[in-house]
Amino acid sequence: MSATPLDPDAAAGGAHEPPPPRRLVVSAGQLGPIRRDEPRESVVNRLIRLLEQAHSEGAELIAFPELALTTFFPRWYVEGDPELDLDSFYETEMPGPETKRLFARAAELGVGFCLGYAELTPDGRRFNTQILVERDGSIVGSYHKVHLPGHREHEPWREFQHLERRYFEPGDSFDTWNAFGGVVGMATCNDRRWPETYRVLALNGAELILIGYNTPKHYAPDPSQDPLQGFHNRLVMQAGAYQNGCYVVGTAKGGDEEGVPSLAESCIIAPSGEIIVGCHTEADEVVTAEIDLSLTTKYRETLFDFERYRRPETYGPITAQKGATPPTSPEVSHG
Ligand code: ING
């Protein structure tokens, strides 16, 4: 009688010695509104104050919001407003004349940061960019927002526009970097609503995902979602953290910015999906937590052991198609 085949990876299961801790003190550096005419010097002063506050709380890394150097200009149809110069909202150098003070102060204090800004490249390409800067002031990596929400053409029926698809090109990869004693990934705003974002980053080894966002509380295509903005914000980031055994830091630019009430509620989330700490204002605010990157293994080596439990051979439709294709007959559809 043949022996019952052992679970080929049974050895992988079972309790085992926990790995040594890999502690990191991380802050979310939330911004309140940035005025349309607020000089970058003023904004950089605010960012430096947040960074100094984070440093006083022991932080080694602070995550700033999406488009953290200017007001959220995709709310306007710039071509229709002679007072608005689109290029004035973009950075052509990083660090540039106004931002090098931030880099210098950060390196002086030994605090790394993640910064979102509008990037205009030398060859004229425009991205909604986030950079990761290590504690010595060196730029470790750069991310271009993949999921661009909103619309491309002026839609005057809206109270305000959401023209990211007009003002930016999408990025095409979710990269990760060895930094801060672990593996760090970045995502931006609408990216956080798509589960693929977290899974691809986690498959690229991410243990900590930094997400900046600017989220108007009013969603013109379906205002019934407005009262749920805070719930949806927490839902997607907590789910993304738990289902991928990652820490997630979500950092807002919130408050009433140029007449558009925007969600704040920045927070730091554990691999369990629990919110460790969150902001309570809609203004400039720092929240800080000491995390232990080794705790990601509690999920990634058990419940969400990708190598042991994932079934990519059944996930074909996720990359083979864009939209949904319901079954054409009573039989079950097969991707
Ligand atoms: N903002 C929004 C976001 O995904 C949006 C788009 C606006 C969604 C309003 C829902 C309601 O959080 C960005 N910048 O992606």
C-alpha cells in the first residue's frame, strides 16, 4: 500500500522561532490645504516643520502626501484659465531650488522621506511622481502613479474637475527598493483602491508601502459615495495591508483646499490590517509609530504564504483582460 503522499511543503508549516525584530520608526506627515498661490518656499517650510516634528518623535522615515508641493491643480481646466500656467505646478529638478532645503534638513537630521510631486521630465513627459529618499538624502527610487482616475477632457457639469488623465501620463510598474532595513514600495492615491497594487508590490517583496493621497470628499460620478470616503479609505488600505502582510502608511493632503473639502485621516496600518495610529485633524499633522518589519512574516509565512497557497494558474483573467466578461450562456464562463 503506497504511503499517503505527504503534503509536499508540510515542512513549511508549524510553529517556528520568530525572526529577530527589524524596528523602524515611521511617521505620516499629513498636510492641510495648499493654496493655489502658496509659494513653494512656504510649503517647504511646512514640510520641514513636519519632518522636524517626526524627528523629535524618533522617526527615521516620514511619508508626505501626493502632489505635496502645490495645490491639487487637476481640479481645474487650466487651458480655460489664463491666470493658470500649467508648467508652474511641475518640478523639472529634484531636488530643485526650493526643495533642496528639505533634502538638506532631512539629511542633517538623518530622516528619510517619501515625497509626492508633479514631475516634468527633460523630454517633456509629465508624471504624478513619488520619490523615496534615504536618511543620507540620496534618492533611492521614483514611482509614477499607475492608476490615473478622473477624465481627460473638460467636463463643465462637475463642481470641480479631476483632470489627472489630461495632465499626467500613467506609470507602468510597481517597483520596490531595499531601504530602511526592509523592502519599501510606493503607490499614489487612486492606486490604493486597486488590489492589484498591493499584490504586485508584495510579490516584489514589499514589507512597507507608502501611499500619498488627495481625495475630494465629493465624487461627482456617484455622490452616494461621499459619506463613505473615510470608510473606503480605511477599507482599501487595511485590506491591502492584511491580504499582503505589509505595513501601509497612507498620508493625506486634506482639509478645504481651494473650496474642495478633501479627506484627511492619514494613518499607519499594521500587517494585521489594524490601524496603529491616525491623524485627527485636517491640517498639518504628524503621527508616528515604531513598527517591526519582521512582523510581516506572521502573515507572509502563514496565512498568506504566497509560494505555498497562491494559484496563479487560475488567475488568468487578471492580466489577460481589462474589463469584465460575463458568461454568454448558462454554463460558467471560462477565462
Ligand atoms: N484621487 C481620488 C482617489 O482615488 C477620487 C480620486 C476622488 C476617488 C473622489 C473617489 C472620490 O482617492 C486621486 N488623486 O486619485
